[in-house]
Amino acid sequence: MQPKENKFHKGNGQDGKHYWLTPPELMQSLNNEFAFDFDACPFPKPENFDGLTCEWGNSTYVNPPFGSIMHNGKKKGMTAWVRKAIEEQKKGKRVVMVYPIDKWVLMLVAAGAKITNLGDVKWVATEDGSAGKGTGRHIAQFVLEPETLDKKKELELKLKNSYKAVNEFQSAIDATKQTIDRLEKEMSLFQ
């Protein structure tokens, strides 16, 4: 598919818009926090620029296409951008990437969910128990541990620290008593 036939060059069917830039106030806020020295998906894109193959900066901002594009004759999507971001991160660089995801995922992350990859699960049919072909997509597992476990650990730590403080305080009292006893003995010599 030629670039001009790609949906990102044609735009959507309703209004023909196809490139969406980060709002200036959000970009400024992110830049203030991360001090970007490179944009992997700049607009306007310089001639012959390729954000998937060039060297990124030490602090790179990535607002990639929200879908697949044709790249060197192959269809490339978000996975290609993530692979590149990980490659750059392994070189000791910071990468700040934005991409739309469902709000429920962000809610789980904010709640402290532990996320693991279960791979392409071959779900089992309810009718006969036969394994399906899989979805072609990896399945994420989200685990939310009960807060009571965290609270219990927190209370155990506080109790341990309290015992430690009592022991330290008792040691200080004992040392003070010894000092008082010694001073009283010394004072008795003057009587």
C-alpha cells in the first residue's frame, strides 16, 4: 500500500483529519517534567525522517500513530513503537510515550494491580470443552490484593518499631538510673 493510500494519510471518513498533535498545554507540562530533547513522531515530519529506525535522544517524547501504518513495505503498529522504546530505554534513555487505552486499565494500575502476561490463551468452549484457536492477542492478568494484607504488614511493622522504641527507651532509663546511683554515691562522700 502506498503511503497516500494509507488511512493515516487519507484521514478518517467523516472530516478527513488524520494527524492529531498533543495539546500545547499538555505538551508544555510534560516537557517541564521530562525536559525532552527529541520527538520521535514530529510534525511536520522532516523529509526522510523515520522515528522507528533513527537514534532517539536522552529524553524522548513519542506520540505515535494510533493504529497501523505501512513502514518499509510492512504493516507496523504500536508494538513496533514499544519495541523501539524498550531498545532506547536499554541504552539508558528516558522514553515518554502516550497512547489511548481503556480507562478501566488505568483504574487497575492506579489501584496497584499486579499485571502479568498470560500469552495467547486458547479459551475453552462451554459447549464441548474444546480449545479454541486463541484470540491472536495476549491476555493480561490483573491481580488486586486485598488491602487488609497491606494493612496487616503495616501494623506488624509499627508494632515491631514500637517494641524497638520501648527497648531503646528502657535502655536509656537504665543508663540514667546508673548515672543517678553513681552521682548519689559520689555525693555521699561529701557528707
